[in-house]
Amino acid sequence: MASEDLVRRDFSADAPNEKLLTDITEMKCRDGKLYLCPVLDCFDAAIVGFSMDTNMKATLCAGALNSVVGRWGSMKGCILHSDRGSQFTSHLYRETLEPKGFRQSMGRTGTCADNARMESFFATLKKELIYRLPLYKLTREEVRIYIFEWIAYYNRKRRHTANENSLPPLIKRELYSRGALAA
């Protein structure tokens, strides 16, 4: 069963952990497919958690949620927006969301614009990393390491034009937490 669209294509947030986006993408490697489920914060475009696996079952998405909570703590009242894929409508995923305080939101079926900011992240990841790698020569484990390192670079060093002064996501978050940045 689908949830209401609480985001309505408004991908902005006034503070961290108010509105998060998630989805799944795949990479075809030498030894099979690797799936990535990142979670992006609308406040600063930071990837605040992610999970990778050899399948795209609900456990992949639940793992991404667990990584968010493990790193950032309580998500009470935070909107978590996705598409209506079976992973996001599964009992396992919803049982993971609810006790952690997330409010589930879903875009309409077949409307990628309802999660456009997440799709934009995937385009950036693929343009800057994935399409430059000879995936057909690399194992899933090798690609997993590249993705992990690229997300660290993306969060800490890559300039992001949607942020004030094109700040990297976690730099904006740090300045906000110190009160040095008005939302």
C-alpha cells in the first residue's frame, strides 16, 4: 500500500533531518549486479546513510535506514520520501521506519520527477564515477569500495551549487550545527 506524498516536489528543508529522500540504483559488475540505496538529506544534499548489496530486496533499503539512525540518531518526525517500489511498500521496510520515528512519503507511480533530487544525485554519481570505471572488469567488492570513497568525497569535499557559497554538504551541516549558518 502506498503512502501519501508529503514532499510534493518541494526538495528543500530548513534544518538537517527534516526531509530525506531515498531510492535504488544498480551497477553491472564483472561478477554480477551491485545495488546501492542511498539516503539524501534535502537540507544540504548530504548522503546521510546508504546500503549496498547483491540484490534489491527490502533488506537493502532497511539497511540504509539503519545506517542513517546509527550515524545521526533519532529521526522522530523526519519525512522519508521514496518511489512506490515493492521494497519501500514492504512490511520489513515499514517495520524498520516506524520505530525509528520516520514519516513515510511516496511519489506517484511512474513519475520520476516526484523524486527528482534523488534521481539527480544518481546522475551525478554515474557521470562522475560509475561511467568512468570499467565495471565489466571490476568485481562488486571493488566497485563497492569506489562508491564508498566517492560518497565520502561527495559529502566532505565536492562543492554543491545548491548550498550557500557552494559548500560541500557536510561543511554546510557543520556550520549550521555551530550556528555559523542561517537556514
